[in-house]
Amino acid sequence: MAQPTMEDVARSAGVSRSLVSLVMRDAPNVSDHRREAVLAAAAGLGYRPNGLARNLASRQTMTLGVMINDLHNPFFAEAVDGITEQADRADYQLLLATGRKSRAGEAGAIETFLRLRVDGLILTGATLPTAEIVAAARQCPTVLLSRNVRSPEIDTVNNDERVGPRLAVQHLAGLGHVRIAHIDGGAGAGAARRRAGYERAMRELGFGDAIQVVGGAFTEQTGAAGADALLTGDDPPTAIFAANDLSAAGALDRAEDLGLDVPGDVSIVGYDNTAIAAMHHMSLTTVNQPRQEMGQTAVELVLERIGAGRTTPVRHVVTPTLVARSTSGPARMPGIHTPTKSQKGSPQ
């Protein structure tokens, strides 16, 4: 069945098409009587204004394209909560796409957004080469969340990766830990800066000789594998700083599989302070990034470029804080027996 048109509404209400157009645009110069007649006719016919056509006529679609690097990472989901809240306030709609943790997926999502003529792009955790992101930004106002790119075409929203790892390492050092290892985030957005922040903090405390990094990828699986490699070695660390909460959750699970007490035998600290960290059975010590605030700021910045035409880049940096919970405690005494792989088996 064909959708009713503006002409159909005009005939039903006994008015001109131009008057229907005025009513649908909520123009002030229409009498109450005629406005009511048009709205009643539209409701009776089931007519809805063609928002796309109206927006295209104004050269705006009132939509923002939001690319999420990894749908399984709660940090991004919680940042999108803030993006949605701020977009709603500005009467913008969101188009969401996942980059599927691959550069090809991210590039495909951005290309789709550009074809759909979104007014702005917000890219969360993007791993694309800088040149490709800049090329997109030259076609559409763009903000990066959790990625640091210095380009006049791009605004960025990040947490201070110098402060966050230092907070984690200093917290553990204050509990008597020296052998503090790091499970990194691999090629994930911000992982290299987080790893460098850990190494810098260790050296600042005089623990340079104790620096120990194992590879990861911001997932529970790599967190478990990293913990297994660290905790079944000859000289296991007394504390693990994981690159994000998912990795820390995997490390916690593996430590418990090995029969270790957390934090009695090993302390574990994550990063992000996502909802899973506060769950009672986990109660994870972690570094807090204000995810929703960061998402809201990303929308504010992209709308400044869209509406006000701002061209000067903004580098918005939030200061993280440490949230101490149950997975960190005093360093264990030397000489504790740690299970080996032969005793407990390798991670699932």
C-alpha cells in the first residue's frame, strides 16, 4: 500500500499543499482552526512527514555516525550511553556501526556513514592509519574518542594515559609490591600509551629492573593467558596491572583456577572502571575513565564543528582516578608456593 502524501492530506483537509507544509514545519503563521484540520487529516491518513527529504533540503541529515571498535568491550558501550544522551539533547539521531576490531571493518563503517551523508563522525577506539582518518575528516566533521591523533581536522577525547598507569602502579607500590607485571592491550586503541605509562611509572619508583610485560588484546582470553604465563613462571609477580577491565577479569579467573588467593597471593588491577568491575563477586580495583562524560564531550565537539564551523582542533583530556576495591592488597611474603602448569593445567 502506498504511503499517504502531503497532497493526500491537503485534499482530505480541504486546504492547499503549501499550508500542509507550513503545519508540518510547525510554522507560526497558521490559524489554530486550520492547523487542527490538517493534523486531524494527517492522523486519519497515517501520514508522516518525510524527514529525510526535509533534512536534505536543508543540507543536513541531523544524524551522527558512531563507529564502535569492539561491541564486546563494555567501555565503548558505556561511552555510547553518553553519546546517546547528548545527541538526544541536540535532537540528533545516531547511526551505529561496529568496526569488528579490524581496520577493514572500520573503513567499511566510515564509508557507509559518508554515503549516508551523516553530519558528523564519532570514532571510538579507531585503529585505522591516521591518513585514512584524516581523509574522512576532510569530508565530514570528526571526533576521535580513545585515540590520540594530532591533525587540525580532528578533535580528540582521551583520558590521561600518563596519569592512569601511574595511579595503578603507585597504588600497588604503596601496598608493598615491587614485582608488578603488566598485561598489555596489544594493538588496541590506547594500549601502547598505557604500556608506556606503566613502564614510566615503574622507572620513576626505581622498579625498572622489575618491569615485565606480556602481550594481550583487551579481552578476557588474553588476560587469562597472560596471567597463566606470569603466575606459573619461576619468579611470579605479586601484582598484575591489566590494560583494561576485561583483561583483568580474565587474569582474575585464571589466578583462581590456579588456586591462588586474590589479593592474598596476587593483586590485580584493571583499567576503565566499567560496570563489570563493580560487580560484587569481582569487586575489581581499577582506574576510572569517565566514559559517559567522554561520550557527551565527543558529541559537543562534533556539533561545534557542524553548527559553529569551528576549525581549531580541540584535544580534550580527562584525568582518571583510582577506584580501590577487593582485588588489591598487601604484597605476599617471599617464599610462598605458587602452582605450576603441571599442577593446575593450562588455561581453557
